[in-house]
Amino acid sequence: MNGTIPRVAPARAAEMGARAVAAGIDTLKIKVGGASIQEDQERLRALRGAVGPAVKIRVDANEAWNPDQAIDSLRAMAGFDLEYAEQPVAAEDLEGMARVRKESGVRIAADESVRDLKSAEMIHYRSAADILIVKPMALGGLRAARSVQNVAPDGGLAIVVTTLLESAVGRAAALHFAASLGETPYAHGVATGGALERDLADAPEPSAGRMAVPPLPGLGVTLPEAFWSDAYTLEEE
């Protein structure tokens, strides 16, 4: 799994990164964009200095840049040895993303651009990305995620599975999907449960940068009796 660092002050980014690496995580994703190139560089410099050269660092701009800004920003970040840059430009701007991929010198991952099978095929056709970010629940479930994943082998695209802020059920499904891919070159982002105040059920917990697939049947998540009682009550009402 990768660890995620939000847009925070450089010292805080360094602290969060060091803590994640101490817990066994060797891939970090840090949010960029929405700030000056200099601010993003300071944040990356602090993070790289705290975790050392062996830890992989990827950046996620969440559509923050236009193509020119993306190219300038990623070129400025080249010295931090980026694993890849996620969604540098607007989701619908595949032409711009292809240009960023060609001119920035950084591998590009499509996230918000991956909406369904057709969009994944267009990303491949336009040579707009090196990596597809696959979110099973955003796509409509595991079957839809598999159809998107099937575009990848023919197109030479890698797959990174990530989750939204979703319950133990959704995260377990994404974990199974990620495991079904076998060995992959990139860490997956399926450890988003820590952002929830309360969950529906117990879910697999990260350990030393890894997460084990539940051994129970189905998704391996058992919902408590209270969940079924509450659901029945709502149905009656």
C-alpha cells in the first residue's frame, strides 16, 4: 500500500512521511497543485529529505494544472525522483495529458479521467497515460473494474487500485481486486479506512506496508447483528 500526505506545511509533510516509513510503508503519495511551484518544491524537498532516496514518492495534482503549468511544475520536481504524477490536468483533457506525458519526463497516471470502459479505451488510444487508477466503487463495482483493467495489458498500461472514503465492505472488495492482479510494479491505495470516525465492520488492517486479503468466504467482511437490525427497522419505516 501507499501512504498519502495532504497539502500540509513542509515540516508536517516530513513528519508524516517519516512516520509512514517507520511503519513499513515504502511508497508515499503527496498532494500538489493549488499552490506555487516553489511551495510544492519545498514540500517535496522536506519529504524526500526525511524519508531518504529509497522511498518511492508519487504526486497527485487532482486536476490542478493546465498543460503548460503541469509541464513546468513536473520539470521543476524532476530532481525529487518522482515515481509518477497523478491526474495533472482536467479529466476530460486527454490531449493535454498526452502532451504532459510526452514533455514532462514524468510517468503519468490517469485517475479522474478513468470513468468507465470507454474512457479507459480513449486514454489508451490517445496515449494519455502510463498508469490507470482503478477505483472499483467509483466505476460501479468489481465487474466494471475488471472491464477497465482488461484494457491495460493490450495498451501496456499499469494498474493501481485505490479506494474512496468508503466502508469496510468497499475497501475489502478493492483489496481483493488488487490482490487478483498478482505482482504489480506500483503500490495500491486501499488503506483509506483511517479517515472514518466509525465503520460498518472490522476490516483488514495495514501492517508493515502490506494488507492481507481476508480468508473468509466472499469479501471476508462480517457485518454486525446491529447492522441487520437497523436495516430491518429502516425497511419497516
